[in-house]
Amino acid sequence: MTHDNAAVLLSVHDVKVAYGGIQAVKGVSLEVREGELVSLIGSNGAGKTTTMKAITGLLPLGGGHIQLAGKTIDGQGPWDLVQQGLAMVPEGRGVFTRMTIVENLQMGAYIRDDNAAIADDIERVFTTFPRLKERRDQLAGTMSGGEQQMLAMGRALMSRPKVLLLDEPSMGLSPIMVDKIFEVIQEVSAQGVTILLVEQNASRALQIADRGYVMESGLITLSGDAHEMLHDPKVREAYLGE
């Protein structure tokens, strides 16, 4: 599906990030248009997660600019960014382990006060993630990694984000759960949510994306149509193990 005429919702321009004295991100530019699912792939240590942390205000920029829906968001904290429509599901999920599933979802809506609509959105999350509905009163910490990943995604959706950032959602999950998570990401995308997906599982990420970016050693080295990249010999050799 092409989104060429859609508005750019997230724009990362020449971003640099130094992390522990090392230049981890050396001038990265990428964009995500409204309705797109964009995958950022690359080997471990390429700077993908650092880029995500810079976008969400968890790490300071050493240079460059980040814009959300045309407004510069450099230097703002995660709290401010959620209010402006940026939600992130971090690597490692970060669910509230001592709260129930419903309480976790309610936490995702903490910036909202439209209680009836919040209740509707919880039901919508349960439709997307039936497994969560079955366990709605269970403590999040007692669930499997894959179920926690679903909960973290559902919680992020509760803020009704303009852009949803997913950082390594398949990491550490069983193959069956990986299948399920990618299915759910496609479903959320089909509902019209704009997504930037950082993922080490390059082939799976490109299979469901509209466009892709390849990151190596802190730089974007390749970008384009995800389907074409999936069949690019360079990408196949480097990331798809062929």
C-alpha cells in the first residue's frame, strides 16, 4: 500500500546521539508517513534502540532535529510526548507487574479523562488481544513474555497515539508467540495506527512493512520499499541469512 501523499507524522533529521562516550548514532534521517508501517532493521549494536530512545526523549540529542506532526519535539520528556501523540513499547515490555491487565490498560490512558471512551478502548484492545480479555483480572507479572508484549502494545494504544513505536517486540519470545505478535502488529496497522517498528527479525519485519530502513554502525545505509528490500541480495545476505 502506498502512502506517498500522506502527511509525514514523524520526521527524524540528521540525529546524532553519543552514548557512554561513544557516537552511537551518527546522523540518522528517516520519516514515517500517516498510516505507514515502517521497519528499522539492522544487527545488534547498530544503534536502533538508541535512535528510539532519542525519539522518545530518553536520551539527549547530540545534533539534528525530531518532528512529530510538523512540531519540533527535541528535548521533551516522554510524559510530554505521550500527550502529543507518541507512544512507545520499549524493549523488555515494561508492564506493571503488580497490577492487573485492566489496571495496566487504564494506566495507558492516564492522560485522558473521557471515561466512557476509555472503557470503549479497553474493549477494543480486548477485541484485538482476546488472550488479554480471558486474563483481565490476572496480575501482569504472572503472564508469559508474549502475553506481556501484547499487554504493553495494548497499553500504548490506550493513549490513542498518532505514532506507535515498537522496539524489538519479538525479542525472547517463542516461535509461536513471534507469529502471533507479528499478526497483531499487522492488525493494529490495518486499524490505521502509524507504526515505526525496530526489529532484529529482519525478514518478518520487512514482510509486514510498507517501507524499510537498514541501520549499520549508527548510520542508515539503505532504505526503500519493504517488499523490494526483502528481495534485495545485499539485504538477504546480510540480514536474512541467505
